[in-house]
Amino acid sequence: ARSLLKQHSDTMLARIASDTWCSIDHKEEVGKNNNRNNGNNNNNDNTNDNKLFIERNGDRFQYVLDFMRDGGYVSLPTNIPKDALLQDLAYFGFQDIDPAKITVTVSASLFSDCHDHFELYLEKIKVTRKLLDLVVYCLSEYKTHGKLRVIVKYDYKKDLYCTACNMINSQQLRQEFGSHLEEIGLKIKSVEYNSSNENNMAIILLDFL
């Protein structure tokens, strides 16, 4: 609005807009005179099509308007760099810019999304850690007994047994477990588990690469 720009009349932005509006006003007056001379009262002559082009980022311009409306106070989202807005304000010719009045606010939705991603990441780390514990157990069994047939019993290693069963039932976990084994020169040959009431166990048969 012109009233807003008049409050910042010493800026380059106000001068450019003023020149453009003067051009529009002149064209409108000429159009009205021509219509009166031609006996045509229709003012929809497209004389108000002048547009103001400025070589700056359009997404940030709304915050320039906030700066003008709110006495220099601006609240930016995290995807708008503060330094970029300061450069825009300097480009438009604003003086007495106080960077302390321009703050970056983290939205509640963004915080919630980050929290959800963080929780998923933590869960993934926990799963990977359990699979690595199973890899270490398999390696220790081989080094101790020289066998590539690893038995994980429920009543002896409950957590490892549950991890082994989850790995057996999930192709994704089985692939991740296999990639960890490959780093130490081993691979999965076969897997199975026995869930009978008397003797719950998971059997992992390994082989060399």
C-alpha cells in the first residue's frame, strides 16, 4: 500500500514504487480522457497492468513487508536465513536496521517432525546394536568352539534369542545381519528356530565367504 511505503519514503523500494505508480496514474488519466472523448465510459482498458520487477528473492519479500509494518520486528521460519533478509533490507535502502529484532522461530510442527525422526533414528540404532551383539556372539562361539553352527537358547540368552528370531522373521533384518557378518568374512547359510515348549532355540548356520 502507498501509505506503508510513505512511512519509508527514503528507501529505494519506495522510490521505485512511486515512479511506477506515477506512470500508472498518468496512463489511467489518459485512458479516462480518451474514453470521455470517445463517449465510452468503460474504464476496463487494462491501463493498470504495470508490474514492479525487483531482482530479489520473492519468498523473502513478505518478511520485508513485516519489517516495514512492525517497526523492524520480524519473526523468520527456520528455512529463511537471517543474513539473507538483512541483505535484502540493505538492498532496498532501509536504514537503522537492528538485527536483534529479527529472530528465527522454530514452529511446533517442525519440532514435532524432528522429534519423530529422532525417535525413529534411536530405534534404528537400538536394533542395529542388538544385531551387532548377535554377530559378536556368533563370532565368539566360532572362536571358542570352532563351529559355524550357532545355537542361541532362550533360557540362556533371552535377549539374543529374541533378536535372532526377529532377524529370522524379517528379510530386512536378515540382510542387515548378513552385511555385518560379511565385514568379518562370514555369511549366513541358513537360519531356523525351534519354539517348542521344552526347548526354545534359534539356530544360525554360518559359512565362510
